Amino acid sequence: MANFEPTNPETPAISVDFNEAARLTGLSRARLYEAAASGLLPVRKSGRRSLLLVDDLKAFIQNLPKGRFKKVA
């Protein structure tokens, strides 16, 4: 697979594959696949390649429940 290098590095990518999405979000690929399979994370197809829009990833992360931590004495 060829490494995609944008011609202008200041132009952000609008879509990423599952490997890059995992790196960007800190979530596992398995968790991202689960979210896609359940319909929580839309997937776009280009031939055999599955792509995730960066905006959809941001929305998915922002809609995750807020964490609660117990106070430690």
C-alpha cells in the first residue's frame, strides 16, 4: 500500500482508514469496527477500501459518554 503524502502538508485530510483513525483517536481498530458495524460511525467505501470521514470521527468521540472517576482518599 502506498503511503499517502499530501502535496500541501497544511491541508488536513478529510478521510482516513481504520488504522489511521485508531492512531488519531486512541481507540482500538476493533472498537472502531464495532462502532461502524452498529451504525454509530458511518463508513465510506472506495472500491475495497473503507474510509472514515474525520468529521464523523470527531462527532463520534464527542458523543461518547463523559467519564466519572471516584475520589481516592
